[in-house]
Amino acid sequence: MRAALELDKGAFCLRAKAEWPDKGMTVIAGPSGAGKTSFLRAILGLERATGQVEFNGKFLQDAEHFVPIHQRHMAWVSQHDDVFTHLSVAENLAFAARFAAPGGPTLADMAKRFGLTPYLTQNAGALSGGQKQRLILARALMSNPHLLALDEPFGALDAEARHELLGLLHNYCAAQDLPVLFVSHDFDTLTRLADFMLYMKDGRVIAQAPLNPCLLDKNLPYRYREEACVVMDAQVQGYDTEHGLNQLSIGSASLVVPGAALPTGTTVRLRLRGGDISLSRTRHEDSSVLNILSALVITVEHANGQSALAPGSVNVTLALNGDPVLVRITEKSARALGLDAGDTVYAQIKASTLASR
């Protein structure tokens, strides 16, 4: 998918150009006022910007054509969306089905997927906040769109409800091979869902790449956050019933994660937080840390007053099974270890947080 759009809104100027995959989940990120929502709305045709929008090899907009929103087969959910309170849950879903492209889901199937079956005859206005968000999302998907666009629709939910809804969203979109383009300020949401990132600043897209390169980009803020991390896909190899450990593999590397048993052969997403990894020159077998993996030091970044690193902190980038991983240690530890690019170390992963999508 490609877009090159210009839009003037008073003192704000959108001059955004980007290209991203037409599959998977792409996040539009950046500081407040960067133009994320304006860019998304212009892509959808909700705002009339000048320029081009191309999707699935077809121009939705160029110098001569402008396909209106209702003909773009894109579903839109904003942070201000609400249910139709004068209708039942079933009537909310049926309303969207009236405008659905052929081959879409049935009302019964969508209600089951999003846990709405017990409430079908209930007035939608009487639902809880989390149930309403489920209905809003299910209603958007009932239209059988070619693209789902989201603008911070889950910000009002508590962490548990948001986690559950994001899992439902990912599972449905992955099963239907439905691309998602979403705006998010929430770090947990983007690291849980995103495959690709468009990072905006001052009305422009200043970075566009798969998620991990953006999380590690020195020109973006993520590598300097306290919760700095990378995400990796791991395959479930089995389960240690005695100790309650899922046995996972990332390429040739093996590791274990505590929790309920996951289906063998499935793929899960791991969030490897830099502060949850320690380093050692030698392998310590007499340790409570179960995941100890050999890794190669790529870079060592010190806080020098010019980077956004907090004083006394060091970012170490490792090659772990060929993939870059960020580790956050103290300056004192870095000096004691004498770390330098090209060194071999042992990464001790103390607490891999499983971010199952």
C-alpha cells in the first residue's frame, strides 16, 4: 500500500509519503500533533487531501480520480465511536451487514467470536464499556472490509480488557488475512500487535520499517524508554508439565516461559525487554535464570549527554540467533565486563514476557 498526501489544516501541514505491506498489522506512531489521525483519515478518504493512495495495485486516489469512502471497502473505528444505543446487539451487527461486501461473516459467527452471543437480544446501551468495544469492533468487521483502520479505539479500556480484545482482534484478522492500519500511542499495544511501523513527526513520515528496526532506531524514542524491547516470533515445541514451562524455539535457540500450556506447533510473540536481560562473560549454571543464550555484541552505547539514555545507563545491542536484541545495563556493569563490539557474551533472560497476539 502506498500514499503520498498533502493537506493544509490551518497552521498544520500534512506532507506524508509512505509505503507499507498490504498484509499484517501496521501502526502509525509518533508524538501528539504529528498528524497520525489526519494521515489515516486522508488514506480512507474521510478527508480530501491532494496526492495519491494506492491499495492492492489500484489507485483509490490520484490527480484524476477519487474513490469515495463507501466504495473503498475499508472499515473505520475511531476513539469516539459508539454503539447504536436504540438498537439491540443483534440489530447493531445486522445494520453493518446490510452494507457488507459478499462473502462476509455471519452474524452468529461474529457474535460467537467476540463473546456477544449471550447479549444479542440485549439493548446495546446497557452493555459494559468492554462489551461495547467488542460490539463496535465486531460491527466494523461485519462489513467484510478489505482493510480495517483503527484510531486509538481501546484507550478507555483497562489493561486486562484491552489485552483480551487485542487478542480477539489479531486472531480474527490473521485468520481472514485482513490487513490492519492503526494509530496508537500505547507502547504495549504496538509491541503486541504491530508488524510494521510508520513513524510520524510534524506532518511527515520520518521512518517506515518492520517493527524491530524501528524499536532499535537511534532517531526514534523507543530504544531509550525504560521498557525498551524487541519482539520475536517463537515456535512452541512442547510443555514441561512438572515445572509449568512452555518450551519454545527461536531459530536454533531454545528457551522456556512459565504459564499455562500453549498448543504445540503454534507461533507466539515474545517481548524481550532490555531491562529483563543481564549479561555475563561466562555461563553460570548455578543460577535461577533458566534462559542463558550465547550472543555476539554488536554495539555498546553509553550515556554521553548527546543521546537520550539516562545517566549511568548503557544500551548493548546483541546478535541473538542472528537477530538484534537490546539489553539495558548500568555503566558500572559495562565497565566491569569491559564490553566491546565483537565480544561473545551470555545473555541471561530473567523474565521473557509472553505477548501472545
